[in-house]
Amino acid sequence: MQRRKGSATGAVVAMAYVQIRRRPASFAGLAVALLLAVAALTLFGSLAAAQLSAPAAVARTQVDGPGLVVIAGAFGEIAVLVALFVVVNALGFTLRQQHRELALLRTVAATPRQVRRLIRAQVGVTVLTAAVPGVVLGRLGAAWFLGALQRRGMAAPGLRIPGTPVPVLLALAVTLLVGLGAVALAAGRITRPAPAAALTDGMVGQRRAGAVRLLAGVAVLAGGGLLLRLAATRRAEELDKAGQAALLGCLVLLTAIALLGPLAVRVLATVLGAPPRVLAPRAGWLADAHLRGYAARLSSAVVPVTLLVGLSGTMLIMTSTAEQAVRASGVATSVTKASDVWMRQAELGLLVCFAAVSTVNTLVALTADRRREFALLRLVGASRRQLLRMLTVEAALTTAVGVLLGAAVALGAAGAFSLAVTGSALPPLPGAASAWVLAGAAALTLPGIVGTGLWAVGGREVAAAPEAS
């Protein structure tokens, strides 16, 4: 019996490996997301190990800040949460690329459990593929990060990154758990419906968001509002507590936007799509119709941009507001200390890496998946230039939707913080830093759509369309 189970497991792993070799491009985004997860967890695990394995005299050295273990734990927690979000997003598009094959397996008597086992095997093989470069990157990052903390007096000078394999093994185990959690969240669209329904769903595209998701989004949105109210009602001398409540409220609101993304994208696309429809009637109309018609899919591209703009904007505006309050009162807090500002910048850099991977992977997958649509448009007379113009308008609208949602979250969170510490709900806006955030959002979105569009529009299937007519 055990031999039969072992052979069945080996067959599933072999099938997963063959599938990855057949279509490596479909697994590229997932591999990069898992590589970043391994690297980040190895980095922060190595930092914690450096403190825990240090000699007693070095470990007792007084430092500026909460200590290396607390810093590593806080960053590691953020890395796990963000990695789960990004891996779910990347796995969703990996499954979309092989949706028809997995649905066909269901039609030939494969059970939902067997399909999930195959997907878990694919994730496991991908984790092993990303393990070596992720561990190397994480170890190098740990040495750099420890040196940066030591230069700022936040870590003891005598600490060194140990050679123990425990942080690496823990990083791989946690990354695998993140991947398996992503399977549980992303595989339901294939395993829940009946076999014929799963196959049909893959042909007709993504359905609208369900009522449960909308209700959950509204409930989380209300929770975010309560947190911002808590931040706004703090006394001026409780600046640190107001900042913590505002940042937590920002994260909760971003979660609500992730749940309500399809609805939010459809509403904003309707409003923002009006000018392009007037200024560029053909390309603008097509771009606006696609954004509204495929809002459920495009929301997964908008949400990472919203995450980037919302978190970075909140941190920048809160720091500017706190500095203004400190100049007025002369009392420094952890919000304005140079070491804590640097820590928030490092945290933001980690989030930017994950958001960049998620955004680029999503946009490339979405645009490349539309080659058939481009071929049909060519058949009805659209030129290559018109298709690229349409994609440019889509990219601009996608960027605008993500930026507006992120800016709304940032202004809400920072406004609550400003009301608590200055008495005004209108915080000071750092102009130059805000411009860099907007430029970063555009740099992630525009090249991803237009660049992939150049490849997709120039493909043989699309180029041959006029000849077929």
C-alpha cells in the first residue's frame, strides 16, 4: 500500500515537473515571487540567528532601537503577509495559463483532491527551483542589512551572520507553507465547480465578484474606518499611538480594496474612461470597454499599484506631518527619529520589490493572454498602430485607477493622523517625494502593458489575421 502511495506521489511530482518544463514562461512570475519570499525570510531569519547565537557579552550590548530579534520578527511578519498576497496573485495567473488542461483532467475523472495535489506539487517544485538563488540573495542581503543597522547603532558591533543552516531551512519551510496556502486560496476556481462548469469557466473568462466577497470587503472597509477614527481621536501628545493606528488602518483599507477591487475598478474606469472616449474615439472606446468588461481580472493588476501608492504615500505624509508637529513643539518621537525613518524606508523598499513583481507579472500575463483578441481586432480592420494606441490608453487608465485608490487610502490615513497631532485633517504634502511615488507607479504599469503589447500584437497569430481574411 505504501509503495503504491509512493509511486503515485512520484508520478504527480513528475507530471508537475514536465508541466513546468513545457511552459516555463507560465511559471516565471510564480518562481520570482517565491524566490523573493525565500530571500526575504532567509535575510530576516539570519538576522535573528545572529542575535540569538552571539556571545553573552555581545548580546547584552545596549543598542538604539528595539533590538535585532524584534526588527527581524517585524520585517519577517510583513514579508510573510505580502509574500502570500503576491504568491496568490502569481499562482492565479499560472493556473489561468493551464486552466483548460486542469479542467480537462477533471472531465476524465480526476478528483478535486488529485488536481490540488498536482498544483501543490508544481508549487513545491518551483520552491525548490527558487531555493538556491533565493538563499544566496538572502544571505548577501542579511550581511548588508546587519552592517547598515550597526552603522546606525541599532545592532551590536560584534554581531556576525552565523553559518548555521537553521534560518535557511526555516525560510524554505515557511515559503512552502505560503505556497500551499496560496494553493488553498487560488485553486478553488478549478476544483470547486463541476468538471464541465470548470471547463466552460476557463473559456468564457472570469466571473464577477461574489456576494460573500463584496460583504467581506464592506466589513473590512468599515473596520478600517474605525481604526482611522481611533487614530484621529488620539491626543496630540500620543503621536506614536496615532501613527500606529493610522498605519494599521491603512493596511486594513488596502485589504478592503483588494476585496472590492473589481467593483472599484469598474466604477473608476467608467468615470475616467469618459475623456479618452472623447479625445480618442476608437482607441479610447476600446480601452474603456476592456477595462470595464474585464474589471475582475484587471483589479489584480490595479491592487499592487494601490498597495505601493497607499503605503508609501501614508508613510511619507505622516513623516512630514510629524516633523512639522515636532518643529512646533520641540518634542521628538519615534515617528521622526532618523533610525526609525530609515527603518520605514527599508520596509517600503521590501514592499516595492514584492509590488513590482506582482504588478509586472500580472500585466504581462494579462496582455500576453489577449493575442486571440488582438487577432480578432485585426480581422475586423484594426491596424497595429491602433492596437498599440488602445493599449497605451489602457495602461494610462490602469495607472490612474491604481494611483487614485492608493492616494485615497494615503490621504485618509494621513488625514486621521494629522487631525490627531495638528488639529487639521489636511496634512502637508511632500511634493517631490509624492512625484517620485507617482513616477514609480507609472514606471511599473506603462512599460508592462505597452511592452508586452508590442510583442503580442507582433505575434504570428496576430500578423496572420489580415491574411486569413
